[in-house]
Amino acid sequence: MTPTDRFVPRFAAEPPQETLPYGRWAQTLQAEFLAACLRIESEGEDLGEPGEITWFPDRTWSGRTYVPATARTSTDLELFGYVSFVIGEDGRGAEAFAASADFTDEVAERNPGWRLDLSDEVIGSWRGERGNVAAITLVWGVALVEGGAIATAELADLAVDQCELAEERFTLVAPDDYRGDVLDVKLFDRRGSELAGESLYEDDGEDEG
């Protein structure tokens, strides 16, 4: 195989290891996520009361597991973020919890042109050749078109992560903003046909998530 000119980490995160959270585990994660929501600097915005939390597939990178979440509020805003933790040394139990949350008024119902509803947050960095640095980015989303099976993250047309959908939801961990290249998220069906694609950096106001 010839050398590549795109030397970046690919498929660095573990694939989802658990089902979507439910029961007591969901309650534990909920307490962490809602505590992070209370720390949001709303700048005078009335965030309202959070409703039911929607959980996304877990992904583990650099020893820490991330479980993204969203929740609609009584003032029709959306809370989004994640809960992260470390698995105990015995391979059981979770510890060292951390959580992050923010809010937005950009929701799918107000953007009928969306085909993917995306959220993202940088969770680390990766140093490449000649001092270039990639932003390791957690991306979670919902497919708004039918028939999707797998979501991928692509950097300069190179697939750097993928995730099977669970109840139309997916989570990706991928290098972004590297050597002038930025991430695209794409949705495929079981036959490998592309159904939708969005950039994390769309600026036309119709394709952002």
C-alpha cells in the first residue's frame, strides 16, 4: 500500500458498547446532565423546564466514555450536551463523571430543510505532522430522512469514523479542522447509498444543526 498524504487518526474511538440508556443507569446519567444544565450561562434567556431526555449511542475515546443527550424545554428551546465517565479498573461500574450542556433555539421543526440534526463539541486534540493540530470532536445527531443505517464522518473525503444508527440516532468521534479540512457527516442506507450529508460549518442557516 502506498503512503497516504492524509495522516490522521481514523476510527480511533471504540464503537458503541451498550444499548441506549434506560432504567437506573439512565437516572444516573440524567442527574449528571441536569446538573450541567443548571450551570448553563443563559444570558437572560428563560430556558424553561427540561422535558424527557433523548440519549445517543455511547462512544469511548482516550479512556473516557461519552453519552450525548438532548432535551426540549417548556420554552421550546433545546438543551444539548453529554455525560462522560471512566469505567472502573475491574471493567465494571462508572466513576469520575463529568458533564457539559448548552442550549439552542435552532431546532428541526424550524428548519424543514434539515436532513440531519447535528450537535457537536470538541473533546480533545491530536497533534499531527509539522505542528498541525486536529480538534477531536464529538458529534451526535438524528437522521431526519427514512432508511438510514450508518452515519459516517469524513475529512477531505476520507472516512474517519462511522456509527450504526440506534432509533435514528448516532454518535461520532472524529478529527476536525485539520490542515484546512473540516468534517462532513453523511448518512447511508444498508446498501451503501448516500441519503444525506451535512457539514459542521454550513453558514446558510438552513443546514445547521
